[in-house]
Amino acid sequence: MAQEDDLRALGKVMDFMRGISVIFLLVNCYWFCYEAFHVWGFTLGIIDKILMNFQRTTGLFSSILWTKLFCVVFLALSCLGTKGVKEEKITWPKIWTVLFSGFVFYFLNWWLLALPIGKVGAASLYIFTLSIGYICLLMGGVWMSRLLKNNLMDDVFNTENESFMQETRLMENEYSVNLPTRFYYKKKWNNGWINVVNPFRASMVLGTPGSGKSYAIVNNYIKQQIEKGFAMYIYDYKFPDLSEIAYNHLLHHLDAYKVKPQFYVINFDDPRKSHRCNPINPAFMTDISDAYESAYTIMLNLNRSWIQKQGDFFVESPIILLAAIIWFLKIYEDGKYCTFPHAIEFLNRPYAQIFPILTSYDELANYLSPFMDAWEGGAQDQLQGQIASAKIPLSRMISPALYWVMTGDDFSLDINNPDEPKVLVVGNNPDRQNIYSAALGLYNSRIVKLINKKKQLKSSVIIDELPTIYFRGLDNLIATARSNKVAVCLGFQDFSQLTRDYGDKESKVIQNTVGNVFSGQVVGETAKTLSERFGKVLQQRQSMTINRNDKSTSISTQMDSLIPASKISNLTQGMFVGAVSDNFDERIDQKIFHAEIVVNSAMVSAEMKAYQPIPVIVDFTNEVGSDNLKETIEANYRKVKEEI
């Protein structure tokens, strides 16, 4: 009740001030347009005496400006204390327009009184413009009291609440990968760094096609790790994109290695630019379980649907048979014919020839007992089905070029051997990935086993477009290789793609064991999962209620997503979100980032223009100078068949 009385009293005071303002306005008109008022018959003697006394004592009318100023002052005071009904449509541009118009009409009209149009005409024009100016000033003042002062719509996408301070220090060590960034915080762009101080806790790079995964991150991983002397294995899905970067960067940074590394290439498309390597080299197989791992990798790469059916009879049977053949080739004549092409050719012999040979070895007799039981029991249909499950997919790999590459022995796959460090790139072809991925998967599985050992050189495994190849043992490599200084970097598009090709269980293990995460634009469940991983932060919320007489504003705080899924779904090219891991002695308080990774495009373009192509490794020119590539690999193909 007391508050209402106070408001009523305040209203009366404001009305009184506005009344004084109007009186000053009328007095100004009366004094300076007196002759016109006299003609109109609106003069009074008592008013004349009062005004003359004011003039003698105060000099109020010595200038036309004084009464106008007093009028405006009281008008401003009256508007200052007025509480109008708030209106969203009233804006500062409108207010300034009205005030400017009022100022012009109100203050800049004195010269109208001197116009040669007669005293009455000049006075009428003066009073009219003065009134218009006064009304405009009054409107501007009232509108200011009705202006809705809020910033609720200034940040419609909640950018300020979701921006945060990020790492600005450059933290380098002998293993780190450091990426310069620009991030938005407190209404300005700041320079920062993404410091991957422990790449051995594995990294994954996600993003839809064109989000900048390779350009901004994977390429930098390759360059910086070569600069720091890492042995390296690179799976190049779109050969030779990553291969040329690795080759040329290695040429300029050989001094980073204590022992000069060798650069090797596996490329089934062009045998001229490919080394030869036997992925089932008998020297690196110590037990029949090694043969099983190789067979398992090949068959699951050829039949991706089997990944979801591991353990089923018709999945295990062809794997067991192929493993037995590989192990037989290993122990026969000290592994003279132990290559994958020889295994394919041996499998394609009639089973009446295969089984007597294999079961003549005691260590394989028990291994193949299910096949022998079916054969001896007359279950020919079952046996043929088991063998066909192995033959049919493997027959797709019969290729002279593939046989050529996989029967040679130019190098071993222990890439992080301190005495013989290597940078190995294996190239796939999107048009033939179903065939090549199986063979390359075999190289992968052997490399994983050979590099994950103690007292080896620091090494890096970089897999671009991971779902295009089944990488047997990848989850175990991520989980255990940290102590052996093996850094894993995986590039793929989103989690659903990984789940489709690796199965739900293995996909979850990979997602949850990787320590460093980079994500460009991703959508759906992947964006939601990442948003949950980045956590929540305390954010300010403001709400406003407007009624007829007043408005009320409330400010509250609540925990909300630091980087919501909607933001991740709409990241522009080159913008990445993610989190990094730290070390005991290299703490990173703010591990999460949401920033643009800065790439000097001009410098990168200049580097690429100066790149040398990967040189010819094998010269197939004969003595007379003609190219005998086709004849050479065909001869090798026939030789394999003849040896079996």
C-alpha cells in the first residue's frame, strides 16, 4: 500500500515538472511573439507586468535560448521519473531519430521570426515549429522510459555462454604434436594451442567428408612425428595423398633420426612404385596361433559380415582351414613357400589332395579333425560347404600384381627396429578396396604384433579412413601400446560407420580407450556422444516478464552442455572440438577445445608444388629398353602356381 502511495506521489511530481516545462514554452512564445499575440487580442496587462519584472531581475528573456533550455530541463526531469509500459518495437534508432527531429525544430527555428512575411505569419510559423519540436522531444523522452532494456536476443545462439577459455601455452616435448588455433572467448578471437603431449594414449579424428580432418590434423601428425624421429606406418586410403607428404617430409628431416630410416611403399596398383613384402614371413611366425591370426584377419576383411558372427561354425571353419595351410607352408622345407599367394593356390587344390598332406603332420592332425571327421564320415556336402567358405572369398584375391607384391621380401615389417627404422606406407584404392583391404589387413595385423614390444624406437600408426579396412587387434594396441611408445592416430567419419564395420563391442572399446579426440562436423548419435564426453558447465539464464505497468527480470544459473550436439553438427570447415590427455609432469587444466585449427594454406600449397613424386622402385625395362612389367608379374604368377 505504501509503495502505491509513493508511486502516486512520484507521478504527481512528474506531472508538476511537465507543467512547469509547458509554462516556459508558453512564456517563450508570448514574449518573443508579443506583437502577434497583441494582434490576436491574447495579451494581458498583469502577465506583461510579471514578465517585465522577471526580465529586470533575472534577464530571463535577454536571449531566446534561456526559456527554451529551462523548458527542456524540466521536460527531461519529468520524463526521467516516468515509468511507461514497455514496448518491444521501440528501439534506440527510433528514439534518436525523434530526438534529433525535435532538436532541429525546437532549437533551430529562431530565424523564422525575422522572415519578411509579416509579424503574424512569422510568429505562426515559429510557434508551429516550436510545438512540433517540443512534441518530438516529449515523445523521445517517453519512449526512453518505455524502451525494453534487455540483451536477451543479442546472443540468440548462446555463443557467449558456450565460449570458454582454452589453452594458450605452447607445450612441447620430444613426442608432442602441437596445433595452433584461434578460439572465440569474451567477444573476441584469441590465439591458442592444442597440445597433444602424450600421443601414445591414441588419437581419433572424426568428421564428415570435407570437414578438414586430413588437411588440418592427420597431415600435421605425419609431419611433426617425422620431424621428431618416429618410425611410421601409414595406411593411405587415397594413395598417394598421405604417402607423398610422408616421403617428401622425410627427405627434408632425415637428420631427426639417429639411424637413417628407409622409406617403403606397398602399392598393388603400380608394381613399379611398390616394394615387395611377405606379410606371413616364416621368420616372424613362432606358433600356429600366428597363422590363425593371419587367417582370421584375411577372412574377416573379405567377409565384413563375419565380424558380427565370430565364433560361428561356418565362420571358424574356413579360418581354421586357412590357418592350417599357412602353418603347413611355414614348416614345409623351412618356409620356402610360405607366402600368402602360395596359401591361396594350395587351398584351391582338390581337397582329396589337401587333407592327406596336412594331416600327415601331427601338429595339424588335431587342428583339422572336424574336417577329417566330415570327410571320413561321408558328409561331403558339409565338407564342401566348409571349404567353399574359404575358397570363394579368397579367389577374389587372385591377381598377378598382388601375387608379385606379396611373394617378395624387400623388407621386414618390424618398422620400429632401432637398427633399421622404417617409414612404411600402404596404399589402397577406393575402386578396389574390397580386394586390397584384405591383403593390407594382413600387413596391419603383422605390424601390430611386431611393433608392440619393449625397447623399440618410438613409432606411429596412422590409419586414414579406418572403417575401409579391418584392423585386427587395434583395440588391444590402443590399450597396451602406450608403454611401448606406439602412437596411434585413427581417422574416420563417425561412430556409426565404425560400429557398422567393426561391430558394436569392438567399436565401443576403441571409442572409450582413445585419449585424444578431434571432431569436425558430425551429426546424430556421434554428436550427442561427444557432447556428453565434453561435459557440462554452469551457464547463466535470463528471463523477463512484462506486464501493463512494469517489467521484471530474473537471472539464474544451471548446468548445461559445454559444447551442445547442435554446435558439433554445424561446425564449419577447419573448426574442431575435442579433448586432449596430459601427463603427470605436464598438466593441462583445460583439456577441452572448440577452435579453428590454423593452417598456413599459402605455405602448404608452396610445399606441395615442390613435392617430388614417389620414385620408381622396380625398373621393369629389359635389355633392349622395352617395358616387360606384364611379362614379369605373369611369370611370377605362373611360378607360384607351378610351385604348388
